[in-house]
Amino acid sequence: MAAVKKHKIPMAAKVAGTAFLAILLPVYLHTYGPTNFLWFCDAALLLTVLGMWLESPLLISMCAVGILLPQCLWVVDFGVNSLGFHFLNLTSYMFDRHLSLFTRGLSLFHGWLPFLIIWLLARLGYDKRALTAWTCFSAGLLLVCCFFTPPAGVHLADPNLPININYVYGFNDQQPQHWINQNLYVILWLGTLWLIAYLPTHLVLRKIFAAPSPATS
């Protein structure tokens, strides 16, 4: 008689994640449009919930590599802004009164998602293939953003629609960067992310968390 597979992620957690997406998806689609899900953090949220259902160490590890460090910066920036100061301007939209309090409240997932991912890694293990997988995934997102989404400085009829997604046109939303060729900038931006965020996170997680068992990898 075949042994029954023991699930490592509680059903309650899977249902809660799915219920949250069921609320967030229509609200974000209505408020920001579908291109908003090209942001690394929003894409990682979708992958995380999918990874919970599949109990996939690779999907969860990819999200960890890609967003743990940036989301920690989001938390710090939000805290600083809450005190009335300015830091990286990553969370200024959270204080935009033109957006409903409910919509802004949904965006608090940026604060709890890193802790959820760490908890999932503790249960599933860290898949060292995540560095390569997330690097390829993020490169694909950057290319889509570069060729198919509005650049910095453009004025859209709906001011809530995202521009300069993943900072593919520089760090100033008012105008694109002009200091180097745009194609070269995208390559350098991906390389910078890999060097200062993806690789260090990968090295740390590889030491902290056990490798997934063959059954779950």
C-alpha cells in the first residue's frame, strides 16, 4: 500500500493566501491595470501562492532570492514615511489620499510577504537553482517592461496606471535616464540587482536553510 504524502504547508495557509489573492486581483486590476503585476514584488506574490499549493521549494526559493532584500527596504521606507520623513520614496503611494484606504491596505502585503516566504523556506527548504531561475525570470520581466510598458515621464489619462515598472527607465519617474544607452542600462540594472540583491540573498539562504528533500524538489 502506497504511503500517503504528508503535506508540509497547512491547508489553512494555502486557502488564506488564495483568498487574499481573490480580493487583491480584481482591486488591483481595476485600480492599476494588468501591467502592475509585472512589478517583481507583485509577480512574486503570485508565484508564492502558486508555490504554496504545489509545495514547490524552487518557486518559493525564487521569490526569496528576488524580493527578500527589496521588500525589507520597503518595510524600512514605509516606517520612515510613517514617521513623517523621507527615505527611498518606495512607499509614497501608501500615503496618497487619492487611493482608497482599502487599496492601500492591500499593499501591506509587501510587509508580511518576506516573513511568509521565510516560514515557507523553513518548511520546504531552499532550492539552490533559485538564483538562476529568478535571474532568468526577472530578465524576462525587465524586457517586457522595456518594450511594452510606459516609460518614465509619460503622462497617462489614468494617473494610477504604472509607469517605469521595475525602474527599467531609471529611478526618476518624471523622466527616463539619459546618461547611457537604454539597452545598456537595462543590462547593467539587471547585473546590479544580481550582484547586490540576488547573489547575496542566495548565499545567505543556502547556508541557513536545508536543501529540499528529493520528494519535494
